[in-house]
Amino acid sequence: MKAVIDGAVVAEAPQEDLVRIEGNWYFPPSSIVDGALAESPTPYTCPWKGACQYYDITAGEQRVPDGAWAYPDLLPGAVERVGRDFAGYVAFAPGVQIID
């Protein structure tokens, strides 16, 4: 599967390597294109996943502020709830196409 902005791929991995949580596909960190993400200072904490790290996405001429996020340090119970470790996996906001 691919995460795409304006035809530019920002992440790519086989579907079996992704994790689906609350309607979002989470891509493994190794699938992210080098230089596509830059940490954002936007704060957020999910009550069951933990502290979130937002990222600004850059792809070609396109920049999407807070267009991606990950949970680098999961709260106890998050892995059990999802059934798989997803620490550091990256999900994308609307506007980023997720395609097969």
C-alpha cells in the first residue's frame, strides 16, 4: 500500500505490514520516504495510545502541516487492545491518499 500526495509517494509497504486502527492505516517507520516527514510541535495525547508525535509532510511542492502522526511510546494496554505493537507507526490525515 502507498501513502500519496499529489502523485508523490511518502510511504510504501505491503498491507500485511500495516496496522489498521480506528479507520486509519498505520505504516511501519521503515516504509516512510526519507525526508518526507518533519516533527511538528503540535501536542496531543490519546487516552489509550499515549503521547502523539505529529509530523509535517513535504512531497514535491506540497506541504501538509500536521499531516501525519505516530505514537512512539505506547501506554500499557495499547498493544493488547490492537493485537500488535504499533509503536512509531505512522498514520496520515485526510488529503493523503492511501492506495493499494
